[in-house]
Amino acid sequence: MRELAVYERAVLVIDGERFAFVGRESDIPSHLRIDEDVDARGATAIPGFIDSHTHLPFAGFRESEFNRRLQGETYEQIAASGGGIASTVRSTRKATEEELVANILSRAATMARYGTTTAEAKSGYGLDKECELKQLRAIRAASAQSPVRLVPTCLAAHDFPPESRGSDTARQGYVQTILGEILPAVAEEKLAVFNDVFIERGVFTRDQGEAVLRSGAALGMIPRVHADELSDTDGAALAASLGAASADHLMYISDRGVDALAASDTVANLLPATSFFLMSPQYAPARRLIEKGAIVSLSTDCNPGTSMTESMQTVMLFATLQMKMTVEESLTAATLNGAFSLRLAAETGSIEVGKRADFVLLDAPSYLHLVYHFGVNLVTAVYRDGRRVA
């Protein structure tokens, strides 16, 4: 993760939607005819950011809850009073599909301005068949216009809907709704590449989560897992055992979980902006994961309650200063490793001949300025598939 290929005084040649050459101008192969020359004015080019964990299709905001946390209330206390995910569920259920499409496009435009070219997008604020499908259809509809490539994930198992929280029987009834109604409907319309579940104390148990993930996998959806975010639930080890694409959050991951991820191709997807926004001292053990050999990626967790940001540059800052990752590790985690977790590493995530021409120009003399020059947007241009999108 620290071994970057850095080209000084370089040029990029794009043919159609893909890179055809990377290197010094004098080394451009003779068969490549240059039809258009763009002067980057000495910018630093990096791969477009891959944001592999977001909750883009939501309605409403929770700024008042943020202010309550600043005044001393905990996330759990706010949730118990009707806030938290339940608050966003109410707003998202009321929103039309068209309104959700507009919200996604607005957030995607902001992401693009800060250098993101590909983003995963989860449902999970509907928590019933109709509204989960509405969110996923909104992602599909937005994809046609979005400057950011959108990769859809079904997160029907984000929490229990308010109407199913009264008893263990009611909760298990919602699990059966996911297994028997929501996931089959999602699969029938081919609305999601991935299937995610929040395995956590007070939410879905390990057994319930495994049932949801196995059911989705049988329908063709690749597992992802919200794992070990608020407590050690053995979620990371479960993700590895199921061959999940990623285990996300991991603030309370156990040694067993670290070892399981290190021995697997399941990506440890870390979201330090969430810890920061919740004012928590607990960050995922990035150094331990990297030193053990786990594949580590970074994401924003963009959502209205626990991480209201679209900026991967900000996430890199927290990764280096709070989780002690190097700038090189953070850049790899924010690009190529995120692409790997989305099953897109052969197409994007690095500037290489044959890959999609997804890249960002920075007003900076080197990639180190992404963290060194903090609190500003260094991006001057964003290209996706060889076309300028921001």
C-alpha cells in the first residue's frame, strides 16, 4: 500500500474512455495520434477516489440531532427518543422516487467536485418492501445522469422498522420479510450488486445477519457487512467466512476478526469520519490490520446522522492523523482498494493503461498535499471515462 508508481513531468494519453499511455511525452508510442492536447498546468494527477460505503438515497437531515450530541446526549439516547435511523426512515418513506433521484444527483455532484468518480450507494432507509425498492430504483435512475459511477447495495437489514420493534417475534417477522419478500423483489429487478446487513448489539444478531447474507448470495448479490462498529459482534470473522466483499467500520474488531480478514480477500473498509463526527475516541485499528496483511480501504459513510460528508480528502486526513496511516496507504485505500471491494479493480482505481480514464487533477505539487494542505479542496478537474465531469 505504500509503493506508489510516481511519474514526474508525465503525460496521460486517453483513447476513448480508457488510458492508452502513462509516462514521459517523449516515450509516447508512434501509433498513438494526439487529436486534442489539454494543458494540466503542472497539476498532480491521481486516480479518481472510490467511495465504497455511502447511504446516498435518503431524504431529510438530522442537524438538530448533531446539535443535541454537542450538548451531551449520546447517539443511543437520541435513537431511543425517536431520532437516529428511524428519523431518516420517516422522511425517506414520505419522499417520492423523483425526490430521491434529485437528492442522489445533488450529493453525487458534490462528491465529484471533491474528486470521487465511483461510489457505492445503499438503500436502508425504507425498511419495507415498497420503500427499499423505491430507494434502489432511485439509484438506478440517477445513474444515467450522475457524474459519479454508482454501485447499488441493498441494505434492507439496516435496522428494524418502527412497526417491528415491539418484540422478538416482531423482529424475526421483519427478518422473514427481508428473506421472503424484499431480497427476491430486488433480485427480480436486478436492482443491487451487493447485499449488506448491520450486525450489531440491539440490531441484527450474527445468526440473523448470516441468514440475510446467505439468502442474498443465493439470489446473486455479493455480501457486505456493517461489522463491529459499536461492539465486538464477530462480524468481521463472519464476513471473511462468507467471502464478503467487505467488512465495514470495525472500530471494535477483535484479534480473531483481524486475523480472519488478513487471511481473506474480504476488504477491511474503514470509515474514520464516522468516529470523528460522533466525537468518539474509538477508531478502527488500521495499523494492526495493515501490518497483519489485511486489504484496507477508506470511505466517507456519507449519511445524515453519523457522517455528513461527501469528501474523500477529509477521510484521508482522518485516516492519517487519527488512524496513523501513511499518505501513500491512505491514497491506495481511497482508490484501488476501494475499487477492489466493489469488484471494479480491473476497470478503475489506478492510472494504468487499459483501465477506465478516471482521474483527478490537483492544484498541488504532489499527492502529499492531500493531507498536508488540509481544509481546502485541491481538486481542479475530475475526469470519468475520459470525460471531464467536474
